[in-house]
Amino acid sequence: MSRPVSKFAGWLARASIQDKYGLCGLLVLLQRTVSWRRFFHAPTPGVLQWLDIPSYVQGGMLAALLIANIIAISLHAPTWADVQKRAGCLAVTHFVPLCSGFSFSLPAHVYHVKRGTFQWAHRWLGRICVLHCLLHGSILCTVARNTSLGAPLVIPLLAGCSLISILPWTLAAILRRWPQLGLKVHHMLASIATGALFYHLIDQVSSYRWVLLGGVCAGCAWSAGTCLHTMWLHRSWRITSRRALARPTD
């Protein structure tokens, strides 16, 4: 038992019944005054807002995600080469949830989360994916010393540069000023990165090429589902509008 806890336990044992009742009343008053739910969902200070951490609960989720990635990349990894290899595997693993189609509406509806929360998670998963790509790409510094700059090096460089180029277009200031342009550039760079990464995985005969292929298929399925869902809603809206117009007025 630590010293502050032992001191508090000693004081509590020597305290009178009035002091104990007073302490209980103070705790109840504190619990009534401070709402933990309101605190966790309260907006964060300006620095955290600039870092794209809008609330404390999202900051806790991000911290848990970062800790999980650090443990996954460093646990039982005796050499730096093992860390680099795991970073490549985690980059592909984080790339799969990013394949959410052309719109966040249907995935957010299926997962029962707010659209803004889903967009925030998409941005941070992408940033962590880029960090893993940079860590895995440090292998190229060693390989480039011994080999010439050929296709085996150009393709992964193209994938990494495409992913890094997406990051500026995720900033809130740019999205507010050029929303449509940012979305088009994002999709174009993501398509280039996906193609280059898939070619790199095939060239390296990596089993994670099937993981990436599954993510691409999931993205196509989300896009098709979004189109069908939008067409169905539009059809329902048109039927309702026609019925409303055909209804006789008094």
C-alpha cells in the first residue's frame, strides 16, 4: 500500500462519525456536481482540437488504439527487421477498414454510429496506417544502398507517397474550403495507393495480398450498397410525393 493511501486509511480509522458523514456528503455533492459523461463528451482545449481530438472520450479511444498498435508492433520482436515486417502487416490490416466505399452514410448507419464519429475514426486509422507505412518503408533505405532504383523500389515508393499525400487533404481547414476537390483528390490518391500496394504485395508473394483484396471487395460492396440504398430512398420519396400530390384537397 502506498504512503498516501496508508495515511488516508489511518485518518479514516481515527476519524469520528461526524467526519465520516461529512466525507460521504462531500462525495455525494461532488458526484452530483461533476457529470463524468458530460466531462468525457465535453470539447477539448484548442491544441487538442487542432490535433483532431474533439472530445475526451475520443482522445481515450485514440490513446487505446495507439497503445494497442505499440504493443502489437513491439511485443516479442527481437530485431529491428521484425518490427519493420510487422509494420508492413499492420499497414495492410489498417488499410482494410479504410475501404468504406464512396460515402460514409451506409457504414455509419450499419454500425449505429454518428457520421462525424465514423469520419473521425476513418481519418485516424488512415494516419496510423501511414505511420506503419513509413516505418515499414525504412527498409528501402537499406535496400537502396545495394540495388538500383528499379520497379521493386519505385512501386512501394509510389504507394507510400500516395498515402502520405492524402494527409493534407484530411485537415479541417482544407476540407471546409475545398470539400469537393478534397474528396476527389482523396479518392484518386487512395486508388493509386491501393493499386501500387497490391502490386507490391504480389511481387513480394505476401499472403496479405488476399487481405487487401478482401478490403477492396468490401469497399466495392459498400459503394454498391450505398448506391442501391440511395436509389431505394429516392424511389420511396418519389412514391410518397406522388401520393401526396394525388391526394384530393379539401
